[in-house]
Amino acid sequence: MFKSILTITSLLVILLSNSCKRSIAIEDQPLNLIKSPNLPSNGIAFKEYLGINAFEWDMSSDVAHNQIDPTKFDNVKIFTGVRHYLEWDKIEPKDGVFTFGPAHNGGWDYDLIYQSLKNAGKYVLIDVKSCPSWLLATYPANQRDPENVPAPYGLDRSKPESYIKQARAAFQLAARYGSNTKVDTNLLLIDPSIRWRDDTRNVKKVGLDIVKYIECDNERDKWWKGDLAKQSPEEYAANMSAFYDGHQGKLGKGFGVKNADPNMIVVMGGLADPSPQFVEKMIKWCEIHRGKKANGEINLCFDVINYHLYSNDAFRNNGNATKGMAPELSNLQSVANQFSAMSKKVAGNIPVWVTETGYDSGEHTSQRAIKIGNKSALITQADWNLRTALLYARTGVSKCIFYMLDNVDVNSWTQYTSSGFINPGGGKRPSADYVLQTNKLLGEYHYESSLKADPIVDVYALNDKKMYVLTVPDEIGRTAGYDLNLGSAKQAVIYTLAVGKNQMNSRVVDTKNGIVQLEVSETPIFVEAK
């Protein structure tokens, strides 16, 4: 019951927050499916586009929170990485007092969770979010919301020092889970007390080297929550400067990620409104308040640019979504192109990530995947999720993370409540089947080029091997023929996605003078020379 209450409360905070977001209309002009027939390779393995958002209870036992549930963990291992929503007060239940393994707030063992993920070959992105109750206690009683700006009430939100408490938590996380084994243990604020007899005692640890990425909060541009929660670009830059390196060390020892582990990658919180201009204003703040490096580059307070975008028809309806859309028909690619261009122009070409995207399967929400012909909404959801990953690989975005692992309520009218890849009973949805199968076949390959826009014909490469991925970029059940030239190959292997299986179906066909004739649909197929 305790776990259930915590789970429901945390999910409600995120889902209600997300459901209040209006959809974003970035632009209204028609979108090009592919910029050119031969886009340059980005060299990024396709597996980097198959991450998932999840919580600690998605991996831990319901009965014993300090243990991994093998069945749950098998579902997590379908994906190549986890963006973990870590609520700040789980590790700092009292001001200046930290517990990790086990956490005194909830009993989860984050040491075990992160180590298990690393052992399974999965990356971890810790997203530190939500104000702890002791910080909210500084606010008037009627203004206490976990999504408030992460600074005590009344402080100047334009000053990095106002965010010193969050910067302290960032240091503690990076010191423990990062790669630096030489952190001064006198700076660690571990609570060694036990809650009951035989309870496991928290101990100081440094340089565990099990987490590579950390994110500063979530959607800090949240205009729908009002002034107490929304930060301007300049305020968020000040916040991130404290989080990143203690505002270049000016806050003192024990504050900021980089002062604990210079190697840990700091990701800016994903923007709800995917606006490159927001990031440009943050960069301008950095130029003014952090200056430039010896090489002339602006001394940024983040290593990765990050935004959220869900594919729907809002860009055609003045920001009001009525349904999800096939990724190639929406504004996903144009927005990705804008962010990539901005990073190259003013941010030293640092990586751009998308850490929330996806579709509902419930028939009532404005983010729903639709039934198409004989395909159920669940199959369309699977098609569109996979095609979203393929789109981002094509555009040069460096990582894609889907929202989210667990399905909440397929009958809900609230957006994102039916976007899960795993059913409440633990069974895989078709979206999870597709991720598992595609990662096995294509995960190590990288996007190389595109031969055609409709049907889309992408070329992936792994050393001297080639894999061709073909799909029709539509949402009406359309098919198209395509003659794929495999050179001198006498045979080809055609792989097709299969619901309910752990690997794709495959068949070998003969070519005609190296040509294989293909019937391409809105579900991707994969072809290689035999």
C-alpha cells in the first residue's frame, strides 16, 4: 500500500502537469520529409534512440523496495537507457541530510538500481526534479507546489546563489555516482542513522562510476503552472550555472556537478515549449555572467541541449492538438533541424537530445495514435514510435527517450496516461516488441544516408555491412512499391516486425540482377543482402 500511494502520487504530479500543457505550434508551413536524398551520417548507433522514461518502482520489488524485481527489470532491459525521474526529497528528506542506499524516504536502493542498470549495459540519465517538502515549507501554505522554482521563497531567482541547495544535491549525486574517486569525503553529507534494528546503514561512497548523465529539473519553462513555477531563460541559466559547477566555483566547495565529477555530462532540463530562442537567451546569459573559455567559446552551463515534443496536429490548429500524427507529417523534423542549426551556430555544436516523446493508445486523448484500416491503435502507436526513432536518427539529434515505460490508464481522457510500452500486468505492448526486435537487429548500426523520401529508404551501416530500412511516411494505410538495388547480391533477407515475439520474422528471397522488389507499408521493414 505504501508503494502504491507513493506511485500514484508521483504519477499524478507528472501526468497532471503534462496534461495541463497546451500543445506547441512551432510553424504552420508544410514539412519536408527528408531534406535531401543523401543526408550525412551522424555516426550515432541507432540504439541511442531507444531510451525510456521510468521511475524507481519500475525496477524495484513492490514488497521490498531495496531489491530489484527480476520480471520488472527484464522489461526495462528492452530499452537501451533510462531517464530516471528522481524526486529530490527521495535522497534529501531533510535539509542537508542525504540517504541513497537505502533512501530513508521510500526505502529504495539507488546504488543497487543504478549499478544493476550499468551491469545490464544501460545508460542512466538522472533527472533531479520537484522541490522537497522542507524547501516548500519556506513558501506560504497556499503556494506550496512541488513544481515551484527550486529555490527558497523570496530569493532573487536571477541569482545563481538562490539555487545553492539544489546545487548541493547535484554535488552529492555526482560525487557518489560519477567517476571521480578523489572527491573529498568531508564534503559528503550522508546520514548514517538507522530507522530500525537491522536496517542497512548509509555510508559515504565516491566514484562508483555508474551514472554518466544528470539533468537539471524538468520543463522549467512550465508557463501553465504560473509564475511560481515558470522560469525565464535567464533565471534558468542562473539555476543551471549553480547546478553545473557551483557558478564556476563561486558558491564554494560542495556545490555543482562538475566540482564533484568533471566527467559527468550535465543535461539541461527538457523544454516543454521546444524553442531554440529560449536556449539562445540562456547562452547569452552565460556569455555575460560566465564569460568565455581560453579557446574563445562561451563558457556554457550545460553539455547537452534538451527539449520535449510530442507529434500531433497542434501546429495546424493554433497550438490545440486533437490527435497524434505520424511523425514525418508533423513538425518533429523541422523542430529538430532548428535545434541542430542553433547548436551548430551558437553553442559549439553540442549534442541535442529529445527526452520526451510518444503517443497514447487510448481513444479519447489528444495525443492518441489512431486506428488505420485493420491496424489497432496499439499497432499504430508501435509504428509511429519506431518511426519517430528513425526520424531522429535521420535528423542528427543525438538521443531519443520515450515517455514512458508503464501504461497508466488506457480509458483515461488525460493525455500521456496511455502512452506506456508495458501493460499494468507487466506484459509487453507492440511498441515494446518493436523496440526489442529493432534494437537486436539494428541497434549497433548507424544512419548513413537516405535514398528516397517516399517511400523512405534509409541506409544504415555497421563496418562493411549495410541494412536498408523502408517505410511509407503516412497515416492512411498506404503502400508503395520499391525496387531496392543490392548490387551483386543474389539473395536478400527481409525482416518484418512481429507482435508478441522477441525477434523479427525473416525470409530469404532471390534478387533479379541484384534488384529485390519490395512492397512497403507504414510499418517499417528491414532488408540486407545475404
